[in-house]
Amino acid sequence: MWDLLILLQGWATELLWSTTNLEAAGADRLYELEASGAAIPFEALLDLIKGVNQVIDGEFVGRSRAGAIVMTIRAVDSTAFDVEAVDPRVAELVESSFKQTRRFSTT
């Protein structure tokens, strides 16, 4: 998760992040965030992720200051991450940075 967030920081920095359906090892502070329902700046999310041993499942949602969903990152069974973004360049960046990627159509 850390590597993915660092890769996406060019798009993710201006967003406010929340998490749902989280299952992770060493993620007490992320569980507190989820329970509060709060959205936090990207830098705070990075700080929370630093202490996480493994993200098994969960959804991380990045919203604009106006509240629109701009990016969603889903951890899937600790084996994969799904990344959805409004900007198609995000998919191109992920594909060029990770060896095992597949693009899915959302339409």
C-alpha cells in the first residue's frame, strides 16, 4: 500500500481520504479513523500507513474539497489493489510502474 500511495501522490495529495471495510495488521490508528468517519489529508494517511504491516482488505476513498470522489483504492484479499480514478493518467502510471496489472472497464 505504501508504494502505491507514494506512486499516486501527484494526484492524491490534494484529496481528503477516508477508509471503509478495513482489515489490516498493525492498523489501530486506521481503525480509529474508519470508526470516526473522518476524512484526512493525504500526508496524514501516509503517516498512518507507515505503521501498517499489511493491508488485507479495505477501501480508501479520496475526495476533492467539494466532496466528489476522485480516486478509490481497494485492497483485495491482501493480494491485489484496485485503483479507480477520474483521471485516466492514473491507470497509465500504475500500469507502467507495476508488472502485474490489468485494466478493467467501468462502463
